[in-house]
Amino acid sequence: MKWLITVFIAWGSLMFFPGPAGAEAGGQADTDRLLEHVEKLSTAPRIPATESEFRAVVYIEEWLRIFGYQTKLLPFSYYVYTEPKQISLQVPEIRGKTWAPRSVLFGPAGEATGAVLDVGTGTQQDFARADIEGKIVFVRPGGMSEAEKVRHAAAAGAKGIILTQGANAPRPSLGGPLDMHVPVLAVSPAEGEQLGQLLQKGEKLTATLKVSGASIIKKTSYNLTAELKPNNGNTGQIVLVAAHHDASFAAREENDASGIAVLLETARLLTAQQRDTEVRFVSLGAASDGGRGLDDYVRSLTDAERTKIAAFLYLGNVRQQDGELAVYTSNGKRNLAADLLDAKGAGFSSAAPQEVLSRLGRIAQANIPNAVQIVRVAASQSGKNVPEKKSDGEKLTDAVRTVVDAITTMTDPGSGPYPLPDSR
């Protein structure tokens, strides 16, 4: 039965995206093919972890195989939290007080009423010293993570949990779903101090916690990789080229698949060239679900692979704006990839949008050097005069030429390996 479902999905995908034809390697960028990629991939929203996203993956994989690549499909799972529709905290002994609790990320839905018990900072020893069963536990800030405190409380039999946050603390989070169904809320330092003082004085307090409408959904998305091995010497280095294939409803115009179109055409053109460095293409899923595909792919890289990466080129939207190509880095400073792309026509910019900084920052934190994102920005942002508007086809072709020229320079057999940072 599972086999039949898989065949049906794949067949439906091919019906949705007609197969490629006439895809010879090498030569100049094919404007018609670039526009076709964007058109075919933009016919559906490509919501992460849905059949529409999977159809896009099948389309990309089919083209890469036509170009002669062996591909690898990398499924990954993640959890999405639906915020509660209502939360409330009541302590009837404190009259006239209106509480302003915060929900806890990945906290389950539920309602509980019971006597409030102060358990300090919520260590295992704190819970072992008291009778927790059926109580609402009050947990002070400090010590271990919120997830560990909640796990200890639930294991000890707590009916509900009130966390106190420290000053200027970020939103409390359990880090992911826990195997427990105990409602948990967080209160501010001031409210926590008020509760703590009363409990220290021996006041008998009861509390009712309510968290309604929260839910946790497990999703599965896909990354897709294809490798172009060296054919003239081998530096032992890797150039990564990535783009995302999903797009949410809200961001459909921005995530118009132009990055994937450029990735596919770059993959086609590079097959005909001599190279001494591996080029690895990565089509990423669930970008609009918090960049999950990028995070999963980076985690999947071995230490040995990371030490070989000479550059990481992330292809963003290169079509929407009537302006110039721009290249960004995580810290606003030039690096090897930025310099090469700048020399080939993508102007370096130190003022990256927050979304780009977040994406490139996560790559940098994984000790991957020379990461950049390439996008097209409005003329007012690039600081350059644009004499005339370019058609969509010209924008795409322009991006392909810039990326291919930069990668050709990096992988030219005459250039040898590039020096990499020693800090890795």
C-alpha cells in the first residue's frame, strides 16, 4: 500500500510539472528555460511539508538527473507550535490582582487547579525534598533550562507549573515537545517576587492555570543534494550552492523560485567545464518555516566536510526588484566569495536585511566560512544608477552569468586551493 501511495504521489508530481526536454550541457544561459523553471515552480504556493513542496522537489530532481547528476533526497522532520488561543492565571487569595502570564513555547494545552508549592530553582533535589503530587509548583529563575525544570516537575507529579523569568529574559521555551501534558505558564520578575514573598511567609495559596488551543504538529520536509566532482585535479575543497524550493502563502511573491531557477541553470552550465574543486548543489526545504532545511543540512555535514568548504553561495530572490545584484555577508565584511562575486557583477553591500543576517549567521556559527547571499535589490538600495529596466529573463540570465563566472574562477584548475580560515 505504501508503495502505491509513493508511486501515485510521484506520478502526480510529474503530471503537475511536465518533464524536461532538450537539456544539453554547457553553452550560454538559456533564458527560456530559466523563465520556464520560475513559471512551473510558481504555479503552486509550495507550502513547507506538503505535497506541493514535494512536487517542487521532484521537478528539481528530475532536471538535475537530466543534466547527469546523481541526487540524494534528505527528508527531515521538525515540530511547529500553534500558539494558545487563551491563557490565564488566577490566585484567588491575592484579591484584586490581574495576572499577566506569558505562554511558554511548546507548552501543552491544559487546565489545572491546586495548592501552590515553592520548589526553589527546580532542581531534582528540590523536587525530592517535597510532596509534589497534585500541586501547582512555583519555580524560581536560575540554574538549569526551563525544559529541564518542567521535565522534573512533571516527573514528580506536578499538576501545573508556574515559571518565574529573570529580568530581560527572552520568551521561555521548552526547546521542543516534551512527553508530558502539564500546563505551564511564566510570570514576570515582579509577579514572581510577589508570589515568592507570600509563599516564603507561609501563606497558603491556590492557583488555576489555563492554556487552551495550543498544539504541536510534526512535519516532514526535504532537502535535495547533487554533487559535481572534480575532473581535472582535486583541491579537496567544496563550493556549496544553495537555494530554497518552498514558499509560504504570505511570501509567494518574494519566494518566486528565481533562486532555484538560477541554481538549476548553473548546475547545467558547469558540467561542461574543467574544474579541480567539487561543486555541491543543495535545494533546501522549509525555509519559510524558520529556515529548517538549512539548519538540518548544516547539522548533517560532518566535521571533515566542513573543513573542506571554501565558499557557501545562497541564491535568494534575483528577479523581483528592478535593480542590481547585491551580495551580503553575515558580518557586513568582505570575504572570498563576496570579493569574487563583486568582481563578476554582484555589488558587495554591508547593509544586509535581518532575515539574511539570521540565515548567514547560522551558517557562520557552524564554522562554515565565506558564506554569502545573492539577491537583487532596488536601485535606491544599491546606490547605483540603473539606466534601463531589465526584463525578467535578463535578470535571471544576469544572475546565472555572475554566479557561474565566480564559481568558474574558484574551481579553475590553474588557481589551486584557496586559503581557508584557521579558526575552524
